Amino acid sequence: MCRNITELRGLEPPATGVEIEAAARQYVRKVSGVQKPSAASVDAFELAVQRVTAATTELLQALPARRQPPKTVPPLRRPEVQARIAARAAAQT
């Protein structure tokens, strides 16, 4: 489907709400073919993100624990992404 969506099951510490929403947002972008929704479609886009986030959260809670963590590190846990987020936050203040 989409290589950019990282496995969230089995992470230590467990996937956060922010990580789950980021994966849901990436999924909705891929399925819809829309990177940035227009004013006319933003409500439908955000509703889809909310629903996929909720479904993903329920799924992760219902699945049994994994014996091994996923092979890849979620993007929001990578040092270079953390540095970009920190730089954006500093620029906004």
C-alpha cells in the first residue's frame, strides 16, 4: 500500500496518539491523492483522519503484544525529524 506508513504495533514505549494520527493522516493523503485539502474538502479530510486514527487506536489495543519490535523506527522518533520539529517550534516563538 504505502511504504511511508510505519508499523506502530510493538513499539517501546507504545505508539503515542501523535504517532497514530500522523500515520492516519499519511494513509488518508495516500488514499485520497490529496496532500493539502482545499477549503471545500478540509472537513471531509479531517473527519477521515479522525476515523482512521480511532480505528487504528482500537486495533493496536486489541492486538496481542509482539515478541519483537518493528524493524523501522517511526518517523516522529527519528532524531532528524525531532530536530526539524524543534526548529519549527523555536521559529514560531
